[in-house]
Amino acid sequence: MSFSYSYTFPMNGPNKLPRFKKWAVENASDIPVSLPPQVPVKSEALTIRLKSVADREALSSRLANVKL
């Protein structure tokens, strides 16, 4: 199964990937994600790839009201 679904959420500041990876390990280790190789510092969002709509909905609910 490939990572066919994407999810974009607001995220500001540097080190977006390390911050998201740390949060994902602690809070969403059961959801497989595919991360981009890099994200520009000036970008105000992070887009990740997911395997299913259910994974996207689960991640969306877990990210609600979380400040990364």
C-alpha cells in the first residue's frame, strides 16, 4: 500500500520535520506517515503523506489544538 493521501496543517518556524517527528513518536506512533525530505523555513505549513483516509482523520483529530 502506498502513501496516497495527503494532509496539510499549519506549522511555523524552523525545524518543522524534527518537531513533527518527535510529536508523532509520542502521540501518533500507530499512524504511518511519509515526510518530505525538507521544508523551507519560511513555509507556514507542513504537508505529509498518509496511507488512508482513516489515518488522515485520526491524525487530524490528534493534531487539533496542538501547537508544534
